Amino acid sequence: MGGHALLIPLPYQGHINPMMQLAWKLVSDGFLVTFLNTDFNHNRIMQAKSRNWDGIRMISIPDGLPPDDKRTNIPNLMEALDNSMAPSVIMRLIDVINEREEEHKVTGIIIDVIICSGLKAVADFYQIPLFAFHTSLVANCAIRYFIPKLLSLGILGHDGAPKEEKKITYIPSMPPLRSGDLPWLFGGGEKMFKRCIRMGESLKQIKGVLANSFYELDGPVVEELSREVEVYPIGPLIPCEFLEGDKRSTSKAPPSFWADDVECLEWLDKQSTQSVIYVSFGSVAVWSQIQVEEFAAGLEATQRPFLWVVRSDLMEGSKPTFPQGFMERVRERSCIVSWAPQLQVLSHPSIACFVTHCGWNSVQESITMGVPMLCSPYFVDQFLNRTYIVDVWKIGLPLESNKDGIIEKGEIARAVDRLLVGEDGAEISKHATKLMRTSRDTVKEGGSSFNNYSIFLHQMKKQLVD
Ligand code: UDX
């Protein structure tokens, strides 16, 4: 028996998915895993589809918001979580689990880095290890961690805004960033900035940070942050079937809030190799009607087949509508779904490129399948992710928006052509294939993520024998 791990993700799809993959890894290493969701998400997951939880105990607690709240206002939910997932609540929960499970008391906690504040005292009380879990690229953790330094150097003002607008090197190990790449500048204002500072302070006390990323993506940043806290990039946390060649199904699919539309896979089977543009903006992004229309017109103008995920809640308060006659005109070469089995889609041979909001899971999934990207970041970490995709790894191109923040139809058609037939495209495709191999090697025996995971596992098991 490997012990009993309590896993606590931030209640968002993009945070639950990688944490669940970690849960499965721990189960296969002999751990009993209790996975804590909010009641709201637990109900959505259970309604979307029955999954096989393979020995994972799914439990839930209220998130503190009224049942009819849609939970789309992120700062509101974060504030509610400060109380509903406060250290005292987690402590009571552990007591309940331990009372019921005399034989299998909780022996370790892994909690999303964004809500890890104050948990060190809880772990110390039970004398068990605590790890913070960072969903995204390590650079996104580091830039937040080093905020106090950036403040003391006068690079940032007290509201988190940079003193200068131009592209600069904020942290020596990172590429120069645009002011707009700073993750706290999107949604939540000064409160979000203070939350980032608090996260850094908590990390100083915690044993280590696990990251769903791999060393080779931003090694210099991992080195720099490691001088302050222990950092273990253990990604990509993706079902191993997708990392081991061309198997295209898994019993360990992510626990989605929406039911997968699997018919799109049959549609993909009918398309030619590397011909389809896949478009998806993750689980949170909200669009305006005008953006929906420009995208529809842009995809139509490419004259290529496309698979487009249009979530039922893509627009706030209303259903997106397409330009007149659009559906008839593209019927023969399009598939529009409300939620796709994304890993299966990205690993399908007919996919040519991925138009993405640069949410970290999507980016890493795309890297692992060797699919080049067109980048249109939406918020928080996604702007920095784009900088790495375009400027550092050179595996994608940006989609530029106009002065009103809208990506116009012409830009979409131009960028798709540049990526798929231009000279840039050939280079980008070469880099994407190379990084795909690296991403798969890193989780094999002797790879950097494999080794980091072993160290983490050792620490999780150490106190079981001490
Ligand atoms: C969020 C943030 O946006 C992201 O930047 C952060 O790092 C993690 O959480 P989200 O916006 O939903 O997540 O995007 P992303 O990180 O890409 O996660 C979406 C997940 O849903 C991916 O694992 C993707 O495979 C899955 N997905 C998405 C589907 O399974 N089907 C779909 O149709 C769309």
C-alpha cells in the first residue's frame, strides 16, 4: 500500500484534468486517492458521462456560491473558495476521512498552487507531506513568484502594472515579455495581483511544486526557480496511450463537464491526412457575437475542412449565431460540436493545425501530438504561453487582433495559409515534430519528468516507512 493521497484541484476543467491524470498515476503506484471537487463540478462531471474512476474516491464540498450562480465570474469564485476551501475546512475534512478510514489515514496532500495558502500548517499538524500543483508552464509560476523582486526593482507598480510598456526581460531566465504577457493583468485586477503575491509567499513554505510541464520546455526558468523552492516538472500529464504511438482511446479520459461529441471522430476519419483545422477555446473563454461571425467567415474563407468546438456557453447570456447561409455553404467540409474528445482529435492523422486560446492543457496536448498552433490567447497565463509557442519553441504563429480586440476573417485565412503552405509552415512543422518527440521521451524511464516523478513519489512514501 502506497499511502492515501488527498488531491485538491482548483474547480476548473483545465485544473481538474491534469490533477486527475496525476491521481491515476498515484493509483497505479499503489496509492489510495481521494479527489475533492466542488459540489457544482461534481454534479456536472457525473451528469456529463459515467466514467470509470479506477479506485479514485470522488468526494465534494460546497464552493460557497448559490446553486443558480453560473460560476463564470472568476474573482467571485476565488473569493468564495477562500472560505469554502480554507485550511480549517480541509482540516475538518481530513479528520472525517481519518475517522472513517482507520487503516488508510491521509498520508499526503497535493493542492492546486492557487489555493495552497495556509495549507502548510495543516500538513505539519498531521505530519504529512504537502505539494503544490501548478497546472501550467513553470515560467507562469516563476513570474508570479518573483513579483516582490520586480516590485523592489521598480519594474512593477504597486498595482502590478509595469512601469514601461515596451518588451523587456523581467526575469533573466525568461525571454523578453510584452507588458501584456503578465498573467495578473487579466481579470481580477489588483485583487488577482495580491493573490499572486500570496501564492509566492505560500510556496516559500511548502516542500515542493509539481508542474504539469517538462524541464525541456523552459529549463532555465526551472533552474532559477529551483534556487528558491523545489520544482518538479512531471508532465505531460496525459494518458499514456496517447504518448505511446497511435492508439487513440483510453479508459482514463479527463472528467469533462460536458459530454464528448464522439461523432466528430467518424467525421475526421473521412478527411484527408493533415487537412483539418481544429478550433477550440477551452472551457472558460467567452466570445462576443462579432467574434463568432468573424471566425465563421474566416474559416469559410480558408476553403479547408474544419472542426470547430462551439460550447453552449461560449457567449454570455445568448446563443452564438453564424452568418446567414454559413451552415449550408460549409456543410460539406465542416463539423461543429459543443465539446470534443480533444486528445483523440489532436492525435488524429487528419488534423493539420490547432487554432487555440493557448490554455496550458491544450498547448501541451498539441505539443505532445506534434500539431502546430495558431494562437489567440484569452486571459491569465495564455499570453505568456503564446510567447513561448511563437518566439521560443517556434511551433506556432500568432493571430493578431484589431484595435477592438477582434480577430478578423482575413487574419484567420492569412494565418492558416502561412502556417500550412508558407515557408514558415515547413520550419514550424519541423520544430513541432522535434518537440513532440522530446515531450514523449521526458516521461520514459530516464527522462526528466520520469525522474522528477520518482523523486516526488519517494517523498510521498518516505514518511510511510520512517
Ligand atoms: C484553464 C486556463 O485557461 C489555462 O490557461 C490554465 O493553464 C488551465 O486552466 P481552459 O481555458 O479550459 O483551462 O483551457 P485548457 O487549459 O486548454 O483546458 C481545457 C481542457 O479541456 C483540455 O484538457 C482539453 O483537452 C479539454 N477539452 C477542451 C476537451 O476535452 N474538449 C473540448 O472540446 C475542449
